[in-house]
Amino acid sequence: MKKIKLKGLEEEIITDTCENGLSIYIWVNKKVNTFNGAYVVPCGSETVNFEIKKKKMHVPFGTAHFLEHILCKKEDGTSLLGDFNELGSYSNAATFADKTVFEFLGSNHLKENLELLLNSVQEKKFVKEHFESERGPILEEARMQKDNAGRLAHYEIQNCLFHNYPNRIQGLGTIKDIENMKLEDLETLYKSFYHPKNCFVIVTGNVNPLEVITVIKENQKKKHFEEFVEPKEEKYKEPKKVVTTFKELKANIEVPQVYISVKIPRKNFDIENDMLLLDMLNLILVSNFGTTSLFREKLFENNLALTIGSWAVQERDYLVLQVSARTKYPTELIPLLKDKMEHLELLESDIKRKVKSEIANLVLGYEDPESVKDNLAYLLIKYGKIIDNEKELLESIHLKSVQKVYEKMTMKEMNVFVLNPKKKTKE
Amino acid sequence: MKYKTYDLNGYKIYTIQTDKFKNSYIEINFRDDVREVSTCKRNFLSNMLAYSSKKYPTKREMLIQTEELYNVILDRNVSRVGYNLFTSFSLDILSPKFIKEKNYLENCIQFLLEIIKNPNIKEEEFDELSYQIIKERIETQVDQYKERPTALAMVNGLKELFPNSISGKRLIGTEEEIESITRKDLVTEYHNMLENSYCDILVIGDIDMDKMVSIFQKNFYKPSIITKEIPFIVENKIEKKRKVEKESTFEQTQLLQFYQLEKLTEYEQYYVLPIFQRILGRAGLSDKLSKYLRGENSLCYYVQCDFHYPNTYASILVGLSYENVNKALKYIHKSMKEMENKMISEEFLATQKEKSLSDLKLREDDIYGLIDNYYFHEISHAPLYQDYLENIPSVTLEDIRGLSKKMHESLLYILKEGDEYEEN
């Protein structure tokens, strides 16, 4: 058992590893009544092409999500959620781009909750009949998502920016993918990625760490697993250029939405630390487009925008900077947003204030078991470890360091995406 | 946790002192009888007050101050429970113990009070620029619900079911109502709110409450004392069963089945109803609706079951293919019939009661839920969490049957999927 002190936050993460390689991470908060447990698998909706012992493997888009649904079914075909319910707990599962998470939230029967979680994910027997019966709800889920304009915009923009990355396809796959999915696809993914050596358990909240570790280790000792096949995700070659610089679509929305996205190679930047780089990029965007920016205020005053949002994310070897707005006047707003993206400003007072805000958010973040669990899962999947100096990283940001990042921000590869209202809703 | 209410004549301060959380929460609430207030004006006004003030004449300046106060979150809201209309202004702050600045708590309270006490009014009119921005924003929000099929079905279904009741009305108002509101009207509404509303302040966190109260006493004075009773339940007439079907351009059909509720006893309202809801549609895919609609017949991904007792109705919302509507209705009726005929095992009832008690512990971890529970206990005699712990275990299958007999099938609202179907 090891303790990772989170510098400047007066918090610690307890960690241990089972004999079979399953890692355990625990954060304790004795002031709350509840606990949260999660089994995290580094396999998500983008896990479609991989290699096992030099053999290329492929599963259709939507496989990880279908598998998540099937793992939530018991041997008799009923939902596993009912078993957690009997323990007085909530349970859920979710498939993200890079991970699948199975979790419970409860206040009693910690041991039983943990065992149920581990056994349900690790001891799966696939039944053809259950697989077929789940196709209907998944198809309805996919149709529901097609009615979500935000999601539609997200995936369309990925298609405008990237030629080869798997982030271009909806996490659930297309309707055709779901209709043609085979049980063998699910089994392939399960056998390749769900080995304990590849996964980790996070437990947060009002728990005794020793009890957690003992329950998990005892449970794992009783199980036998095949040898871990060590799957390697395919490395995608992605051209620097965006696919298209402009795209327009219609959706069920009332007011047009505008998105300006910029694609920048990660290697443009000297900073090695991905988290610090993202912090700084987000800070630059929020200073220019955020709630306290003069530019944003002028757009609101002139009725050119109703809302504005901005963020920076990393997609494999690229960084994406994005600004979005709801506006009645997309034609007038687009050149202003593009121009602003190309002429970003940096003010020391803004930087200082934003850093202060981010530190406050970080301190407050270590309170609720669910958000701590989410943050730990994010760090472990994204960076492969717990970052113990997040506060120090934020404190290290100052005008000069931000300026250095700013100098490397090339805005050449830009896409403009506009979502227009389909037609007025009939009443 | 220490609960205490301070009565300061014109207003009351409801407090919970606890070191459980890293943040603290302060809310100023104005409470009115919705039948005497234009909800549209009130919503407009609350937006105006939270947008700018004399000291912070633009939203930007106001937000810079929130960042200076270590990223406090300023929020406003207009909501309704029964005939009670709540206009609230709140501040989420870091617990003062984390901040070295001596007057941090006082500065936060002063900031919240600035919004209430010093609106951006010149010559009996609100500031023109703020007014235009807010008006445009609210007018856009009016139609935003149409972007989501679930919201569109719910809003239009409620309008159909309750055409003449506050239960069917949206607080935001209509585009015409918003258009007709002037800057002068908003000033009148502002004075109306300050003079004729109940004023309640809610504070929770690791705060020296006596010190906090003295800051309010020094800085906030409300002359009038309000004593009128405002009902917490809207008793709507029970309507006949009928079906309304509308077209849409969405991919998925929304089936919305309403039930209307007779008057319940307090025991039924607070203790039986939550258990009934779980068994029918809130037990993580093992409830009746999920079992029949999703588990056994693969008709849908979600089925949402909600009870709105303050408006005396319940709703079941399902997203599905239009061709499956009749099948889904058959299983909804089957589920309801089973509730009435006590076709529920004692074990399942016991599980749902235990789950309900476990949920209470979860709610005790929520700073906003805790203070709300205390506040509603004080103003409407709703049970405290402790009362739930004592009474939920005694709910029986006979209680469940009794409640189902007080539910009456009402409007069936179908929002039909569009004909276009294409893969993006």
C-alpha cells in the first residue's frame, strides 16, 4: 500500500496492486455518508483498431458501448442494476471515447457492492439471446442521440478536422453498425482489454482503505484469468490539414450555432507536460472569450451573440481550440470570431485572476466522492498516473510562460461549422 | 450539524452550521403567491438584477468581482412549488476558513446584497443596455425547449392538460408578454418584490452564524412583515382520458402518458409516494416500467416516471419508434394494474424502502439538499430527513394500492417522429 500526497491540497490517494495486476486507488472522505466504486477499463468507443502479438484486430464502431450494455445484464437476462438496487445502491455504466466505467454509489454494504462490481465485470458469460434483446434499446438510444444537436455538431466537427482519427464516429456506432453487430465482436474486445492487469478500481468516499484493499485482493485471489494479451491501440497517421474549412448543416434547433475550431500539432509546443499545456491554452481562450472578456461583452451588447463558449482539448497528436456561439447573425459573427482567434490578447491581470479561480475549483474538487472518482479516472487514463502537483502546475503559470505558448499557436488550420435551424417546430 | 432560525422582523435567516463541506452557500429568497405576480416580469427582473448593478454596471464587471472573491458562483432562479413563487439570488463561496482575507465573508455578503439593494436604475427606469441584452436573451430562451423532443413533449403536453391552470404555464412567459415589458414595469416589479414578498435567507456551511447574522442586520433592512398563507399544492380538476397526437421533425417518437392525482394525505404524499414511484419506474431497470418496456420487450432505451404532487399529476415519458406506441401503452397499463392489485413481492417492497433510506444518506451529502430540506420543513411542514427515516419503513403494499386508486389516467400526448430518416 502506497500513499500519494497531493501537494498543496492536503489530500492523499492510497494505492495498491493485486497479484493479478489489478490496480486500486482510494480517496477517503470521512465527512460524507456515501462511497463510490468504479471499475475502469481503458477501452472506449474509439477502440476499434488494435494489435495483439503483431496481429491486426478490428471491431466495428459501437462495440465497446454494446459490450457495456451486455455486461450490465445478468445470466438470466435481467439487469444487474437491480442487484445493486437491492443493496441500496445506485449503479451505472458509461462508455467514453477512451474508457468504459462501471460504477456504484451507496452508503451500506461496501463489501457486497465491491464484490458484485468485480464479479459482474470479470465473470461474464455471453448469451446470444441477451445480446439480441439488447439491440432494440441500443437502436433507440442511437435514435435519441440523433435528436441531440450538440452531439451532432460535435461529431460533424471531428469529421471536418480529422481525416483518420476514430473520434469521427458516434460512440454508439451508426445505426448500420448496431444492426450488423455480432456477439463475437464483443467477445474479442472483452478478451483483449478486460484483463485485470489492464484495468483499475477506484473507490472514493467514506471507506476504510484497508477494508477496501482486503475485499478486492481476496476477491481477485479466487479468480483465474488467461494470460494478458497486451493489446496495442493502432497509431493513426493524421495529416496536418483540416479536412474542410467550412461546413453547414441543418438540425432541430431554434437559433443558429457557430463553431470555430483550430487544429494545431502537439509537437509545435516545447512544454512536455500535457496537463500544463492544456491549462495554459484554456486560460488563453477563457481570457479572450470567457465571461470577463471585453470582446464577449461587445458581442453581447451589439446583439451579435447570445452565448459564447471556448475550450481546448487534446486529440492524440493534435490540440483543438474551439469557440462556439449561439447567434441570430452567423454571417456577421463568423469573421469577428475568426479575427479574434487570430489576434488573441494576453493581460497579466486576467491571467492572475483566472489562475486564482482555477485553484479555488481544484480545492473544491476534492469533496464529492463522485467528482473525485471522475477526476482520478480521467488522470489515470489520460496521463497513466495520478498527477500529484496540479496546484503547483497552476501556480507556475504566469504571463511570460503563457506568452511562450501563445507564440506557438498557429491558427492556419481552421474550420468553421454552422448549424442552422431545420424548420419551425409545428405546434 | 446545528440548525437555527433567526427572526429579524422583516425577514428570517435559516441556518445550518456544519463543517462537512469545503464550500458555504448563501441564498436570498423572495416568496410570493404566484396568482398575484406576473411570473414573466419576475423572471425578467431577476435576470436584470443579476446582470448589472450600480456598483457593477456591466455583467463583465460583476463577474470580475466574483473571480476576485475566489470564484464565487452567483446565481439567480425563479421557481414554483404549488402557488408559491420563489425568486432567489444565491452565492456559492469557499468556506471562509480557507481564505486569509479578514473580511471575506462580509465582502461576499455585501456583494450579494449589492445585487438586491442597488439595481442599475436611473430616473425610475432600468439601464437600457442591460435591458436590451436580457430581453433578447429571454426571448431566445422561450423557444429553446423546442430543440429537445422530451422537453417539447412535456411543455406542450402540460399546456394541453392544464390550459387554465398555473400547472400548465411556463414561468418564462410568452414572446408577446416579454415584448410588452418596459424598463419602468421592471422598476415597479422590483419594488413590489421588496415590499410584498416573504424574504427568507438560507445559509449553510462552516460559518460563524451569529457573525453572519450581524452582517445582515447591519446591511439589510426589510420594513414589511408578510403573514399570508400560500398553498403548496395546486388542486387541478381531474380531466377525462383523451389522446392528442402532434407531428415533429425529430427521429424518435415521444409517448407521454399523464395521470392525475386526487388529494393525498400527508403520509401518502411524503412516505408512500416515493416508494410507489420507485416500484413503478425508478428502481434501476428492475422497476415495472423498465422491466416490461425495455427489459422484456426491447421497446425503448429510456422510460421516465415522474410525480409532481404539488401540481397533482404524474407523467410517464417514453422515447420509442412510433410503430411501438400501442405495445408500450399496453405495458404501461399492465404496470399500473399490477400496482393496484398489489402484484409486488414483499421482498421488492422491502428493497425499495431500504433504497429510499439509503438515498436519504446520499441527500445528506448535498449542501443544497440539506438547506432546502430544513427550509421547506420550516415553511411548509415538509418532513425533515429524520422523519423520513422513521416513517418510510412502515409503508405497506396496502398503502401502495391505496395510492394507485387515487391516480386517474388522463391525457395521452404523442409527439410523432418525422418522416425523414437519414444517416448523418
